[in-house]
Amino acid sequence: MRSSSSSSVSRRPLKRSKSNQKAPVRKSPFTDFESYMKDKNRKLRSQFEAEASSSSLGNSESSPVVSGRGIFHGVSIFVNGHTIPSGQELKGYMLRHGGRFENYFSSQRVTHIICSNLPDSKMRNLKAFSRGLPVVKPEWVVDSVASNLLLSSAPYQIFGHSSETCKQQKLSAFFGCKSISCFKENDASDSNVRIDCEGSEKSMNSPLEPQSKLLRNFMGSDRVFPIRLDEEQKLTNSLDKVNKYEASDADSLKLSIRTIAPSDDGSFGKPTYLKHTANSDVHHSTLNDPNFVENYFKSSRLHFIGTWRNRYQKRFSNMLKGVGYGKEFVHSSSITKGSTIIHIDMDCFFVSVILRKYPDLLNEPVAVCHSDNSRGTAEISSANYPAREYGIRAGMFVRDAKACCHNLVLFPYDFEAYEEVADQFYSILHKHCNKVQAVSCDEAFLDITEYDDINPESFSSLIRKEIAETTKCTASAGIAGNMLMARLATKSAKPNGQCFIPPEKVDGFLEELPITSLPGIGHSIGEKLKAKELHTCGQLRMVSKVALHKDFGERVGDMLWNYCRGFDDRKVEVLKEAKSIGAEVNWGVRFQDIMDCEHFLIQLSKEVSSRLKECGVLARTVNLKIKRRRKGAKEPEKYMGCGDCDNMSRSITLPVPTDDVALIQRIVKQIFASFHINVREVRGVGLQMSRLERMELNRRVHQHNVLESWFLLHSKIEDEPVRVCNATDGAENVPRLQRSLSPNENSCIEKANSLTAVRTARCSTDESARSALPPVSQLDMSIIKIFQP
């Protein structure tokens, strides 16, 4: 017995071992991938600190020290790609000289990005790639170690030595005047096309964060921190001494230009900015401007562009259709048999409009911006082609633009002139063409397919010539069989030219075209294509549609497959109805308490309500977007900018559409309260109204439904009177209409019946009057719908 029991006992562990094989794997100590990476980065930093400690002890005698600290104290680098010296060597320099080395990029911890070369896609969109951090060559680290001093990184920054990618002059050429001849079009029918090297409109923004006394002396200190109420007066008093407060793209500071007079040597000087306000108390944020929201949008270029569509729709809603000029043009064998689309885009619109008053500056580098502060962080809005030759791009800080071109001339915005020229531009387009699709205030598509007896090139030349004569600004045009190819042709034609791509030349045009030149190809898609060694449309054509669907999804895959072959089935349409209306402020938002925040939300609600009323629409859904300062984020390089933030949003859908400002304000306050955030951490607020309905249509439908339902109710009452049932009556004796109605509807019917009985009693004494009033069921409902209630 003892042996059998012992054998049974000995077999039990075997059964447990079988069950143990099916047991789940030990649970990971990390809740998600983010927590894993945080712990991994923490361990890497601990290892680096340990190595740095041992390195400083081992090389204490030879290690260069400044004031007891290494020369790279406060510097944290991230190495991107292959460099000479290698990343390991650069890490060694940081170890020995007090710096930090990050294995993974983090905009909160990294101060400098080190790389030797960047691809064209990143050069054109350097601001998004660098997250606002300076991108410098590794020679900066080596030279600093050699000189035993932290050198300025400005001469080593990539944007200062990128002549191969954006044709930027070298630093030595900045100190000499540059004369650039203006492009003159030889003839309207000339087939030669100037190639536009504009590239992307996004700038190469590489702000430099000072880390030493030498750097501060070189670049100047332009960092501004949140203002406390007790410090506000001190800062106001120091405005005359420190020119740190400048207008941004959305600043309320209004600027004007003095007449530019020639100097003694005959050259023209730079325009001088004048403040319209007499006092020195300039409002720049929510802290000290009670009308900040109103002033913000009055001076915002983005607001002008965003609200332009509504002005355009009102301006040209009743305009007569254009007339065709087919008989005035000779026939041409190059006319396409299919669709013929023209894309017209004005050249450097915001600069060209201003330069109409200053023709002597046409060949000089000129840009449009709110501020002329050489150390400022206001952003360049637009730059003409001579300025672009220096590497100046839209979105670049003024201080960086001035570093690229010391003789850059800056002008403020002139929104009245922009609106005037935009109206002239579209008046000409509508005059010549029936089908015009407005893209922006200076860009449009024209469908001239119905003019099958005209030469599209001559037609385009006529329009461009009239635009130049009327507006004193040039425009470029692209002609092709669809909207995609027409836009690409315009890009090749800039500046002040036109390009015609017939169907038989589409394949040859696209063969060597970079994929990043196609519309809709952003940074993320471009990087994926680059990783697959796909750079041109010709290479992309070799990839099957199935493979593109697998790598990019069905929608993006179809777009890539069609665009690289020049396929585009979109039609030129009139301006579509807006799907949403809103307003967003991401600059100058600094709240001290909840009262400041509520005042701002009230002003923003008024702005959005007024836009709804101007457009004649009502909205059902209210969406509030908040930018909250990310934990541990540094102050933004751009003065009063939003910086690194967490985006939050919530929405509420109303049972009925509205444009009432009081209702919108109440809802917005409720949504904001639901976030439960510290108002001091708010850096941006956006309010968007969607699910729009036309005010006239909404009112008409509402009135129609109310009137028709009222008459139909009475009609049913007269057709089938309701019996008064006793409690003993069964359900089968109750009329069908009464059983199908709700208690509320039954009460309404009873009131209606009593009203009908009273009317009948009053009319029973007069048979003639009684016969003159027909029953409601005999009324013509189509006639009733016409009357207002």
C-alpha cells in the first residue's frame, strides 16, 4: 500500500509539469511600449553618467574645464545618420567635456542635432524634422574641443551651408550686394519655360539656443518666459531699453511704411516701421489686451486667407457667366481631344502686391513680415524670388532670414490691397471662363474643355496678360488634361511663365520627376518611399498597386499609383460649401486665472458666432480644442508661441442648430470645465462649429414641417373622430388611430376635438357661414405650404 501511494504521489508532479507548460508567460513589468522606452532611456542615461564620472576621474588633469565645468555643459546632442567623426567618437567627446549624448531623439532633452548630410526632403522641411532645434555639422564639436571653448554653432548649421539643395549663397557672399536681373518673358507664345526652384513653402528653421556667454554675445538673447502679473509692470517699463517685444504673424501691432527715399548714393533704404498707437503700451498677449482676440484676427494673414472664401462667394455669387473667345483664336493641332484644364497661380502674391508701389525694389530681396527686428522670432510670410536665391523661405524667423541676407527689405501686410487684387484677379477669370474653381485668393483652376475651337496656350497668355496689366502683378499658368498635371506644369512655369503638357508628353514629364513634387506626399510618406529606394515617379511606376496597398493602405496606395502615371479624375467645381467654421488662437495665449480664461472664451465665441452669421449658416456640433503645455517642455523659441503641447479636444452635438452667441458661450465654458486643467498651462484654444445648415433652408424646413403637421393632425381628426370609450370596452373596440397615438398625442387630439366642437356650436346658428368654411381635409396642401404661419 505504501508503495502504491508513493507511486501515485510521484506521478503528481508530472501532471503539474504538464499543466505548467500551458501556464501563461510571466506578465511584463511594463504597462505599454512608452513605459518600456522611458525605462530604457533612463538606464542609458544612468550608464552615460557613470561613464562620464569615471572618464572625468581618469582624465582630470587633461580634461578642459571652464569655471569647473566642461565646455559642453548644458549641451545635449543627438547624432542623426552617418557622421565623421562617428557617433561613438562624438559620444566620447561629450563624456570627457561635460556634455550629454542621447541615443533616442527627444525634443525635451536634445539641444543640438548632429548630422553631416540631409536628404532633399528633409532640407525642404527642416523645421518639421528638427522640431525647432539647431541642426549642426559634427565639425562644431571637434573645433570646440580643439579651441577649448564652446564655439557658436551658427557657422556650422546645415541651413547656412546648403547650396547644393536650395542654391543658397555661402557666408562670404552675404556681405556683398547681390544684383539679380528680373525675369522677362520674351513672348506669350514662347515655348521655353523657366524652371521654378522654389521648393517647399516650409522653411528651414533652425533656432539656436544660447548655451554660453559667447553664444549669447553672438546671437543675442531672444527667449521670453511667461509673464507674471507682478512682473508685468517691470517688463513694460523696460520696453524702451530692450527691444524684445515684436509683432508676430497674429500680433495686434499695426505697422505702416514711410515713403522710401533714395539716399545720397542713390540707393533705396529699408522701409521704416511706425506704430499707429501713440502710447508705448503695446498689447501682445491675453495678459494685457482685453480685445486680444479681435486684434489677433485683424492682423492675421491666415485669418485673411481663411475668411477669403466667404468674401469671394458673396462677391461673385450673382456674377454672369463668362463669355467664350473661341472665334478670336486660331486653331492649333496641339489642342487636346479630352479635357483641357488651366491652373493659374500668381507669383509671390503677398510681396508682389506691395511692390507695385516700389518698382525700384523688384530686383532686390524683399519679404513680408510683421516685424523688422533683426533678433526677432516673427515669421516670414512670403519672399520674392531674389530673396529665395539667398535661401529665405516662408515660415523662417526674421533673425535667420537676416543672417542669410543682411540687406533683406521687410514690409508689413496690406490686407486692403490683397483683397483688391484678389477681386481683380477673379473678375478676369470669370470674365473669360464659365468654370472656375477658386483654390485660394491667388490660385484657381479653369476648365476650358467647352471651348474646343481655341488654342489653350493663346487663351492662357491672354488671361495672364490681362492680369498683369490690371493688377500690376505677374501670374504663371500650367495647361494639361487634368488638374494634377496642370498644377505640376505651373510649378515648372514659375516665375511669370506658362507650360503646356499635352497627353502624349505626360509620361516623359513624370519619368524623372521627384515623387515629393506630387501633391499629397508629405514627410511621412516621403520617408517610407525613400526607405524603399523610390525617388522618382518612373521608379514608383514599377511597383504594383497591390504592393502599394499593402505598404500604404488602399487610399494612399491608389493615390500614389494614379499620380505617378498622371491620372486624376477630379473635376473643376465651383466653390464648395464649408463643412465647418471656426477660429483658433495658438499665439499669445497666457492665462493667469480662470477669469482671464473665461473672458477669452467669451471673445472667441463672439468671433465664431459672427462668422456663422456672416456665412448665413447654423451649426449643430460645438468642438473645443485646447493646447496644453507638455510636462517638462521648454519655453518656445518663438516669442509667445505655443511650443511643445498636448492636444486635447471635446465636442457636443446640439438637438437643434444655432448661431446664438450666448448659447455657444455657455456650451464652450462647460466643455472647458470638463478638461480639468490648470489655465496657466493653456497655450492655444480653438473653437470649431460643424454640421452646418443654411439659415434660410433651416427656417423654411422648420416652418414647413410645423405647418404641414398641424394641418395633417386636424385632417386626421375630421376624417376619423375619436370615440369616448368606457372602462368596460375592450381594446378591440378602440379605434385604430387612438391605439397608435401616445398619451401626449391623445391629449392634443382631445383639445383639438373640443376646439372643433366649440367652433361647430358657434357656427350652427348660421348655415351660410357654416357652408362657407370647408373642412380642413378638403384644403390643398400645396397651397397651404406657400403661406407663412
